[in-house]
Amino acid sequence: MSTRHANTVYVDFDPLRRRCIRLAKTGQYRKAAIALAELARREQDAATWVRLGVMLERAGRLPSAVDALEQGLWLLRRHRDHRRAAVVSSLLERTKQRRAA
């Protein structure tokens, strides 16, 4: 007989999310970005768009990274999450500077 605690949190990872994590850990950033793009389109949440932007930056796809970070920033501002929006804004500025260089 198993006992369940009221405070236990169960996280359900879908196969696509697991694939993103596995690819990123092995340094396959382009493939991870492709999987994250599919996940971002499906879930439409700010965190996934920001993860996609960072992964695209690691893969060297700076124009696409800027687009993804801007989408994440827009979603954060829409939800009035100003602290996270400030962090994403600084990431976006850093990515834009790398793109200009």
C-alpha cells in the first residue's frame, strides 16, 4: 500500500519536453531549438518562448533568437510579470548586441 502526501507535486513531462532537455544536455542546440519551437507553438507560454530564444542563441541563430525572446517578453508583459520581463529584456538587449557585432 502506498501513501500519498498532500504536498507531493507530480510533474508530467511529455516526450517532446524530454527530448528538448536531452538534446540540450548533449550540445545539440539546433535540434533542441527545433523541438522547442514546436513546444512553444503548442503551449504558447512565455517560459517556453524564452527557452527557445536562448537555445536559438546558443545555436547561432541570432535573428530567430531575437524574435523568440520578443515573443516571450510580450507574453510576460501581457501577464504583468514585470520582474521576469526585466530579466528577459536584458537577455534580449544582450542578444541584439551580439547580433549587431
